[in-house]
Amino acid sequence: MKTKLEYQPDITETNKLICERYWLRESDKRSGFIYTCREIGQEFDVKHQDIPSIVKINAHLVVLDCQCIDCGTTKICYTRSQLIRLDLIRWRCDNCWEALQKRRDQEFLEYRLKQDLLAEERRQTALEHINQCRSIQLSIIPSFTELSDVDKLLLAATVESIGADNLRNTVSLRDNLSLPLSPFSKLDEEILHHLFKRNLLILTPENSYEYVTINEEKELEIDFYQAIFEFAYSIENLTEILINAKSKKNTSALVADSQFKSWCEKVQLGECLSYLMTRSRLNDLAPPIGDKLISILRACLAKCSVSTMHYIIWKAVENAAAYLQKPGITRKHASNSISGNIERVFGKIYSGSWSHNSSYRDFSHPQSAMAKIFFDYVFVVDDGGFHYTIDELFSPYRSQRALEQVSYAALGNARSTNYSVTIALDIKQS
Ligand SMILES: [Zn+2]
């Protein structure tokens, strides 16, 4: 390394010697310093701590083979550590370093500006699409009078659970911390999707554009968990829907409506899935939720109540957790065993070889708005969806209807029989 020591013009002889000793290196190697500061201090009767500052004031080392990569200025060192740390190949002087920082800051600023502009463009495109969709929705809102009874109940549950205080729009499912809409988050989203498709929930552009994306087919994809919607009807209409949902109604007609039954089944299935996931999570298990498991749960629910199912699920998960303790059994094995356990426990209870106490609602699985409106108010029972099967709830209303049909038919038959008898008698008499 080529260096040159330069002194201040007014330097004293002693200080010159101190500076020389300080910078003296073995064959000009970068860190080959011959004297320590302590040695120099002893030689000149100066505190060793003062040596670096004396050197710094009186001299500097010009590093002849190190130039600023931007402006070519030669590097000057005032202390040993500066020389040791020096990056000979990529050294940049302070001025050039500052200029570079400024350039980088500017570039970053421009980048941010460009990103903001792009985001704004995306926002505008999304808003445009949402507004188009919104105006289509607004033009085809079904008239209040032709709304089906089931859709009214769904709307009532939605208003009850996620209706905002002003009763004009919803809060998002994400922000709802009070009464859950349904027992299961996927079912919550399904309900909103259904009402959205029926144009009973309308997109609000300003609140929801972040949760709406436009896919490659230029269709809107809505994040129903986070989006906020406007209700299609007036506060008066919604109030009427709510009051009607909670008062006496034509239960036989609802029981005969396959749509109604389907939502009731979904609520009960949701209760089971939600409980299964909680119990599994607590035991660090994750059963695959697929068509197989769902068809098993549906089959069980046809025969026993959600209350019994909670016991069955609890037992099935406990068994899986015990199975996990066996050698060679992985979490996946144990998780996969849960659906088989459910079938087995169900079989034992259903055949009567196992008895169980009725279980009550777990506090972490409170009754949902859907469960209240689709079961309690319709069948006038307390938490009916939890304690009874669909058949137990539906059959009194089915048989009543069936009985009515039978008696009408019987009456018709009897009449015609009588009539023909009369005619026959008449004929005989004549
Ligand atoms: Zn420079």
C-alpha cells in the first residue's frame, strides 16, 4: 500500500516524531503498526490516550492507491482505525456519499409515487366495476312483497347479527363480535353470498373496494368476510321483517319448503363443524374437512341432535388424541382417525349399547342469529336446533298437513261413494 504522511506547517519537532511513530508500519502493510500508543506515550512522556488526538491535529496519511470511485479524490486518514477499515476498492468520499444518498432517496420517493399512482388506478378501476355492479343490483331489487319467506328469515338473521346501528348497512363479519350470524364462518359467508346474489345486499363502493377484486374474466370477487353491504330495503321494511321473523308464523308452509329445510340442515351441520374444529384445535389435531366427513355428519344428524353430536365429536377427538400417544402414530394419522371415530361412537349410541348424558352448549359456541330465527321462533322451542333433530321438529307439522290432505281425500271419496250409492238406489227404486 502506497501512503504519504503530510504534516501541518506549524508542527513541533516532538509532535512530528510522535506522528511518525504513530503511522510507522512494517513494509507499509495496512495494519503493520510497529509502535503501540502506550510505547509512544512512554517514549515522549505523554498520556497514551492523548496520542491519537495529537496525531489527528498535526498530520494525516494520504493513501495514494485509494481514490473515490465517483470523483477520484484521494483518501486521507487521520486515525489508524480509518486505515484499517478502509475499503480500498469501493471507497466513496463524504460528498459523493451524501450525493448518492440523496439520489437514492429521490429514486425511492419516485418509486413510492409510482406505486401510489398504480394503487389509485387500481382503486378507480375497482370502484368503476363496483359502481356498475351496484347500479345493476339496484335496478333489479326484488319487490318487498314478492320476497320469499326463507329469504325474509335470512335477511332477519343478517340484520339481527351484523346490521349496523343505523339499519342501513352491515358491519363486516370480521368486525362482528356480538351475536354470530351462523355457527360456522363458512356458512356466514354463504348466507351473505346468497343474499348478495338475490340483490338483497348491495355493494357499497367506498367501504368495500379493498375487499373486492376483479379477476381475469373481469368478474367481481368479493371477500364476504371483510366486505360491508347496504341493505336493499328501507328501515321500515327491515323492521317489519324482524318483527315477523320473531312472531307466530305458518310453520307448516315453512316445513314444506325445501329451501327452509336446507338452511336448517346447514345450521346444524355448521354447529358440528365448528365444535369439531374447536375440539381438534385444542388437541393440536386437524381433521380434513371434506365431502366424506360432511356426509358422515349429515348421516348422523339425520338420527341425532346437535347436542348428542357434540358428545360424539368430543369423544371422537379424545380418542384421536389418545391414539396420537401411541408409538409411530403421527398427527396426520390421528387427525385422519377422527371421522372413523365419529362413525363408531355414533353407531354405539344409536344402537343403544352406549348411553350418554345430554350435553349443553359450550360457552364458546353460543347460539347464533340463524339458529334463533330458523328454529326457536319457527317451532317455539328454546334452542330447538341444538336439542332436536330436523325430523323431530318438522314431523308434527308435516303430519298435520298430511292429515289434512288425507281427510280431504277421504271426504271426497265418501261423498262420491254416497252419491253413487244414492244413484244406484234411485235406479233400483225406479
Ligand atoms: Zn468523491
